[in-house]
Amino acid sequence: MCGRFVFYELKDFIKQMHQYELPFVEEQEIDFSANYNIAPDTDIVVLLGDQSKYTLTLAHWGVIPHWAKAMPKVRPINARAETLAIKPYFRHMLHRSHCIIPASGFYEWKQTAQSKKQPYYIHRADGKPMAFAGLWDIWKEDASAAPIVSCTIITTDANREMKFVHDRMPVILEPEHWKEWLDASKPEAGKLLLPSKDGALALYPISTKVNNPKNSQHDCIVPYDDSNETGELFRV
């Protein structure tokens, strides 16, 4: 799964969109600031696909289906790739509304022998921004209410690196596949919902301060020496 992630590279992500000839519009001026501990129910940067139109905007992380009569108590932040076509919550989005959620990396917690969980930071081995495959929808409480754009991150089986900490991982799209995924009308887009290639990711332990989403500064991703009982951080 993916329950917390990091994003501080909006300029680099936009540069990649230009590089891969992915024209987009900004629906609104995005008030962006780096966040090293993004939690659910946060407004996050997304690239929405709508036929051949791509829109860079903010969306609520935790999808709200358009058919909901009231704000649901459960707003899924993740959707399993294997069951998208059969789950009522997601199947209406599968061939209609795809999105990309840019990230610099994400967190996962590994169970240790001491019955504690050690957090790890996972990022691309090449240092480039990630692009999570996602689904999105628009919900309105009533006819006069402002629409809420929301999204969810699609997950799949873990690749070799991720299996060290967890059996699931977000679907991370390679840049050459971004446009293909955003075109929800193409059935073959579903073939992209696979684990990253072995060797594509790197990870290392970090401080447990990341457990609290109020801690959202750069020191969240500083490597942590898990053999150091004092829990001091060190830079590499």
C-alpha cells in the first residue's frame, strides 16, 4: 500500500512533462510547497487525464465517487490493481478517469524482531520524480456546492526491493508511459499496472519521527542508523 509519501520536485516533474511532449493546462495557480510527509485527506498535486486534455491541479487524496449521496466515511487512498474492474467503488473510473500523482518518494514500515516497525524511505534509484498511477472523480454534495476533485493511488505486488519491507507497492509509471495511462479509453492502459522493474527503486531506514504526519520537513528523509540506540540521524 501507500499511506504516506513525499513531493518536493514540482519543477522537475513539469520539466519531464515537457520533455515527453505531454501538453497540459493548469486549472488554477497551484500553491505548492514541499511536503516530506503527505498524509491521507490532504490536497495533493495531480495530473488529470480527460480524453486528450491533461490538467495539472490539486485533488483530495482519498477518492469520493460521484454517485455518493453524502460524504462517505471511507475515502480510499489506495486501490488494488487486481480488483479495479470488479470493485463498485472503482470500476466506473477504470475506463473513464485516470490520473498521475507525482511524488519524490514514499514511506513504508517494516516489522522488526522487537515487535516494532522501522520506517523506510523508498525512491527511484535514478533520482528522478515518481509518477503514481491513479484514478480520480468529481463529487458535489448538492447542485449548489463546489465540486470536489479527489483521487486514489493504485497499488500492485511488490518488486524485489519492496519485498524487503512490504508485499505491496504503488504502481510507478515510467515517463514514456504517462500519456498512455492518462488515456483511460484504451483498454491496453491496464497492462501498465505492474510492479516496477527490479533495481528501479532504492530504500533506506529513517527516523520514526515520520510516524507523526505533523513532522513534514526535510529531516524526515535523512537516513537513520538503525543500529544506533539513541536514534540519532546521520547524513550520507
